[in-house]
Amino acid sequence: MKKVAVYIRVSTVGQNEAGQRDAIQRWLDGHRVSDAVWLVDKASAKNLDRPKFHKLQSAIFHGEVETVVVYKLDRISRTMQDGIKVLADWLERGIHLVAVSQEMDFSGVQGKVIAGLLFGLAEMENELRRERQRRGDEAWRIP
């Protein structure tokens, strides 16, 4: 694996990752990165058990990646606990994390605080979406 890894995640097999790809490719082009490794998971972010995410984690552990590029921070995780755990591990290892749509630098204390807030908001939105779905399902039940 190269020094720059791109991680894309969509929730289901039917979803299209083209929007994420386009935005990330523009960032790579703008930073003259031509040899990034692309890893794409089609799975929920409810947990970290995703094949390409495991491959990314292994490459980071073995020192094969210096920079991880994602479209948005919630592509890594939609739970605050998992997201902060991953981010803290990556930052301790010196990984530079880029979220192209959020234009954020997550290094340093301020970056960690902002990331924690963003992971918390992602988890909250996920819970609100589930609640809306549940209420919608209940509204369509025939008594």
C-alpha cells in the first residue's frame, strides 16, 4: 500500500460512491497525489467491522500509510466512541487525516475536539434517522 490511502464508505451495495470519489479526486489532483490507494466499503458505519477498513487499519499499523483521505469524517464511523478511538489511535501514530468536504485538519488538540463534536453529531443524526424510520413504520401498520 502507498503512503496515501483513500477510504470511501457507502451504507449499502446499491448506493453510489461517485460523489465521494469525485470530491476526493479533486483534492488529490489539487495536492498532486497520483498514487493513492483506494479502499471502498459498502457497509453500515454502525461498527468498525468492514473488510476494507480492516485493511486500512492493518496498513496504518504496519507503517504503510501516512495520510488517510475521506469525504467526510462520518465515513469512518457514525458512533462517537468508535470514531474518537480510531482518530486518537491514528493521530498517535502520526497519521494525517483529511476530510475533503469539511476542509479540516484534525491534528492537535483543537482538531481532536472538533472531530469529537463531529462524531457526536454523526451519532445523533443516525439515531434521529432511526427514530424517524421507526415512527414511519408504526404509522403504516394496520391495527
